[in-house]
Amino acid sequence: MKITFPHMGNVYIAAKFLMDGLGIDYVIPPLNSKRALEIGTLYSPEEICLPFKIMMGNYIESIEKGADTVILTGSCGPCRFGEYAELQMKILKKLGKNLDFIVFDLPSDIGFDELKRRIDKIALKSPKNKKEKVLALLDAYKIINLIDSLETKAKYKAGYEKEKGECKRLLNECKKEVLKTNNPKEAISILKEYHRRIDNLKIDKSKNPIKVAIIGEIYTIIEPFSNLYIEDKLMDMGVSTKRTLSPSWWVYNTVLLSPLKLTARKIRKSAKEYLPIGIGGHGQECVGEAILSYKEGFDGAIQIFPLGCMPEIVSKSILPSISKDKDFPILSLVVDEMTGEAGYQTRIEAFIDLLERRRRYVLSRS
């Protein structure tokens, strides 16, 4: 067994150290690129969404490196993500590439016995004892929390940094450094050290940067290649950003809180006025986050989602009402393989310029 996994934000970092801890062979696909997208687009249905196409590229590039098994989370809800594995397996089989998919769905959807059977397909390949396997899982959970929280700090502090680009430099340096080791404990130490560095970063408290919330479909907001590195662009512009949805958020809410029916209660409660029911994907969370961002004093929000994503299309139709009712600017960006970076960049710059002029106008009136 040689395991691989698609790129979804920082998931690959935690997955790497989980496999290291379990002593199981694995392949990390090359970071997402035009090549991965071109390969995935070539073999995917034309009308399917961008995440599907990029993932297909990840699998084929991993097969080239010897991978034979894919680990993927599932979704039995209205979102098409729940159909990814079945369709991707059929496409790969037609291409003569036999790749085994191990899909982790919630026990409420597939039952505990079936979930255990899927877990055992991996666990039984590990030479580690039961205690070591549990520790490997706990270490991976610590790592995903540490790297996601480090990103959150860096991207918010970017608006206050004295030395421009320092937050971005530390974040990129951390990711490179942590991937050099195969020891989960050492990775945790490295991540904690970079947390200390970010915490001790010199900031200018007199600054009052534009603050923008990133909301929308989870894959396209956590996977930087799919959103044309929007958070990096905003950091370069001196904008502080916040993004609630992340791999660690997903693990905590879907795996730990979902069985107790406590998933994202604060966000869902905020969305209740405009979208009282779940519609699949993270459509309800998108609406709730927009309202929470307004209440938290952010200047605006940017919604990002892939072309054809039905939950986010519903959210997009609601966001103008929130924007009007709350006097809160919201920009919606739709991405697919045809998205041009120049036009994308122009829209982002124009939106930030609008937020800056609004702030100056409010200050001049006060």
C-alpha cells in the first residue's frame, strides 16, 4: 500500500505526519499547479466543479510516483463532493489506472461497522502497536491545529507588521522547515517555535488596516492555488484577513461535534434570519460568517466559490440582502480553470479601494 491524498489547504502536512507516525508508505502529490489542473480538466466532465478537476490532477500525478491508494473524506449530503470518489474511480479505471479509494464518511451516514472496516484497511498496514497508532493520530491532530492557527495569526497580523512581508515570510519558511522532518514530535516543536516568532513579531499598533473576511466554499478558500493565492495578495496589500473555515475547523466541527449535533452552532445561529436550514456544502456557514464578520467590525467580506457550486449559488443570492441591510460590502468571486488572474486581481484591488474610500468618508463625516 502506498497512500496519497489530494491537496486541500494544510491537510497534506497533517496527513504526511500521520503516515510517518503510523509507519505507512505515502506519496505527497506535487503542490497544485497549472499542470495538475490541465491534467484534471482533460479527464473530468466539463460541467464538474474546479475542486474535482484539481483533485483528479493530484491523483494522476501521485500515480506517476507509485501511489495505489487514496484517502478521502466523504459527504453524503446534497453537495456533489459526496459523489467525487465514485466518479473519480470510474474515470481512473477507464484510463487503466486502478486506484483504491478509502473514503471516510460519518458513522451516521455509513454505520460504525463500515467506518471501522475502512479504518482497518489502513491501520492493519501499520507495524505500530495500538498505543503508537493512537499517539500518531493525536500528533496529526495537534499539527493541523498548530499550522492552521499559525496561518490565522500571520494573515491577521499582516496588516499591522512593521516590516512589510515578514508575516508571509515566516509562514512560508515554517512550511518548508516542517516538511524537512519525518518525526511528528519534531514537527510539533518546529510549529510551536514559529508560533513564538509570530507572537513576538514587531507590530505597529497605530495602524488601522482594512479588515476582510474570506468566506465561501471550503475547498476554494483553503486551497490557495484554486483561489489564485488571494490571501497572499491581500497580505501584500497590508490587509488583515480572517477565514474561519479550515481543515482543523472541519475536523473539530464535523468529526467531534457533529455526532452531538453541535456543529458550528454560532455560525448557524447567525445565519438563521437569512438561511435557517442547511443546504449542503457550507452554504449556511457562508451566510452566517458574513453576518458574524459584520458584527466583529470587519470592513467587508469576499466570497469565493467554484463555478456551478449549488450551495454557494444560493448563498450568493442571499448575500446582497445582507450587504444592503447591514451596509456591509461583500464581493463574490467565482473561480474555474478559465479564471484570468489579471481581471481577478483588478476586482480585488477595486474592492479594497472601495473599502478604503468608505472608511475615509465615514471618518470625514464624524
